[in-house]
Amino acid sequence: MAAPVNLDVDLLRTLVTVADAGGFSRAADRLLRNQSTISLQIKRLEERVGAVLLERGPRHVRLTGEGQVIVDYARRILALNDELMDRVRQPEIAGLVRLGAPEDFATSHLPGVLARFAQEHPAVGLEVTCDLTLNLFDRFAAGDLDLALVKREPSAPLLGTRVWREPLVWVAAERGVAMRQGPLPLAVSPAPCVYRKRATDALDTAGRPWRIAYTCGALTGTHAAVRAGLGVTVLPKDMVPADLVMLDEEAGLPALADTEMALLVAADIGPPAQRLREYVIRELERGRGEAAG
């Protein structure tokens, strides 16, 4: 009987991170390693399994068929590994973690993540602040937050660690609103706001007149304005309420760049905040992987 072949969990984590991040550079940023180390680890894993796992192009990195199979298994192995380690180390983790997040993200993708974290680490207290990204930056700079999830432009790769990306879409109460005559009415958050800037920049580039019809710092207020027909807004695709309509290209509105969420981490954070950082990154990556699958 042949001796079993053991795979290094660290190598599997590197492969999954490269697949989720879309490249070696972003994976190195997430894993706090240099790019050459990431490349070496992928090479070692390929040698271990005897297959090419990634197709490397000048501007892209894609999984091969074998690579996709191994990534699917790797996610399950890593989930069990991390669950075991969290359970073993759980008694050692206690304290308060101050986390900031935009309201839309905090009410959609984040609650499940935080609920699972709280269940696994009952001795860690979470203090969550929901606010506009601009205000979260100010709170983070003032030392009032240990971790902050913020919206950012894809052109700002050095601003935190990217943990989420998804398409932005135009949203309205009815499909015909964008075809009406006159400037397009917008229901948006106060400036500066990433979604607001995406909307106005896209409309300006397309030569489509627009006007700010409704401004509200609360997501519920923006949703109410859109439901009332006061204007259209921009939201991440997965955050569109069921009673509102996503406008496609036939509505005559310009395409929007994807939205990104980045995680900012304060210097010298303690074990509870470090554990939450690792947990948020892992769980959001897992959520994207499951959605893609």
C-alpha cells in the first residue's frame, strides 16, 4: 500500500487566495508576503500534485481545470482547518474590537460574518459603527476604530486590503424612468461618495444630463426616495431591494465600474482585532467563491 501524500495547508491557502484575488500581487498583499514567495509556493504545490494549476498571462491568472478542482477541495480543507484552530485557540481570545463599515455593506454581507464570529468567540465584544466611508476614514485616522471596511476606487490598490468586489448597477422604481426627457434625477448620498461619483462621472462621460434630486446619508432614506420615484440611484448588484428594478443597457444608461471594499487595519492591534481581520477576509472570500460557483 502506497504511503499517503500530504498536502501543505499553507500552499492550499496560497492557491485559493491567488484564485480569489485574481493575481499574485494582490494575493501577496492579502497574505502579507512578497510576490516571489507566492510564486514559489504555487510552484511547490504544482510539483506536489503533478499538475499545472494556473494559466499565467501578461495581464491575467486563471485556474486550469485541475486547478479549479483543487481549489474546490482546498476551500473545504481550509474551512475545517480554520474552524479547528479557532476552536482550539478560542479560550485565549477576549477583548473589544471596534469595527467600522458603510451602512449598505453592514446590513447585507456583514451580519452573517459577524454573527458566526461572535458565536465562535463569545469572549470578544464587537462595537460596530455604520457610517459614510468619508466619516469612517476620519474615525479610523483619529484612532477610534481598530478595523474599517471602506469603499474605494479600484485604482487605489494601496488603500487597505481588498476584501470584496461586485458590479454596480442603476436602480429605479420603474424601468421607464431613465428614458424620460430632461436631466436624469439622482437619489444619492452626500459628496464625497464613491457611488455618487461613479454615477455622475459615467453620465458626464456619456454626455447625459443629470441633477441631484435627493440627498440622504442613510441608505433607508435613499431607498425610500427611489421607491417614491424621486430619482434613480446606484447600488451593488447584490444589495438591490427586491421591490426595486435594476436598469440594464436598454435603459440607455452608461456602464458602471465595479465597486470595491477594502479593509483598513490600525497599527499594533491586539489578538481579538487580528482574529477578526483574518475572519472577515476569509469569510468574505469564501462568500465570493460560493457565489461564483
